Amino acid sequence: MIVALIIACEVGFWVLLAAGLAVRYLLKMRRTSVALLLCEPVLELVLFVVTAVDLRNGAEPSWEHGLAALYIGFTVAYGHYTIRWLDGHAAHRLAGAPRPPKPPRYGLARARHEGRLWLRTVLMAAVACALLQAAIRYVGDGDTSSLRSFQWVALRAVGLHGLIALTYLIWPKRRPESESGPESALPAGHPQDIPDTHVRRARQDEEQVR
């Protein structure tokens, strides 16, 4: 039942998000769209309550309860980020707003971006571990090994994501010279703004005149 509820919450998240954005930018009903988007946290609250009731009714702690805690943590950490990202693209496509800027791809700017995403993963793990710890205390002397294993899953996710983010700081990705360089800041008509073949031909003509 818990897995089915997680799937239902995920589907409900995207349905509410699509409905909220459509109402905002197609029907121009901003207040209604806000009300729809504010229903998103209710899904996680329902999942939390159902999981707690399931344990209270004597259900053995299992991987389903651990998965529910991870899902709630992920939604808390990344839900608003996802909504804001999609809202920017919906505003661009449906309301003529400027195209939202893409995440940085190179250098320290990319490293900072990856670091901020890692902090969201830390928040996800903190929420999930706190919920799992509360469930462990609630169960008491029962078998809580499955819940503790999901705590380690959350911590391993933090460690793995942290290592990936650290690589962008230690080995920052460099911008290709074909995309930008000092030449891009030069005024049009500057010799370095002209193809090399044209420069060589101009120099040959000048030497012939001399």
C-alpha cells in the first residue's frame, strides 16, 4: 500500500504542477494557480500520516517505510527547486517571458552550482534520517534494521553527490575557445576579429606595395 501511495503522490505532484502552471499562464488565474501549487505539500503530509498510521497499526517496518521517508525528504529538498525551474520555462513558452538562464557549465560558477545542489541533497538526507529515526523510536523493540539501512542509503547519497560536486571544484571544466575568448570582447573590424587567411593576404599585398 505504501508503494502505491508513493506512486500516487508522485503522479499527483506532476498533475498539480501542470494544472497550476496552465491555470496561471493560459487562463491568467494567478490566485487559483497559487492555491493549486500550495496543495503540493499536502501530498507529502498525507504520505507521512499514512506511513505513521501503518506503523501504529502494527505493521512491521520494511523497505516501503524507508522509501517513503526518502521520497518525503527528496520532495522537501528538491520540490520547490523543480517548481521554480518549470515555472520559468512555462512563463517563457506560454507568456512570452525571457528564456530562463541555463545553469553555468564551466569554471567556478559550475562548481558553486553543483555545491548548491549538494546542499539540497544534504537537506534531503537530513529530513529522511530524522523521519526514519522517529519511526525507529516509535517502533521501539521491534526489528528496525530496514529503517536503519535506509538511513545509510541517505548518507551514502550525500557522500556520493558530494564527491561528484567536489570534482567540479578540483578539476573545473574549462570553456572551449570556440565558445568564448578574449577576441569576443574586441570591436568589430579589429584585425583579430578577421579570419587569419584575410590577415595573411592583407600583409602580402602590403609587402608587394613596398
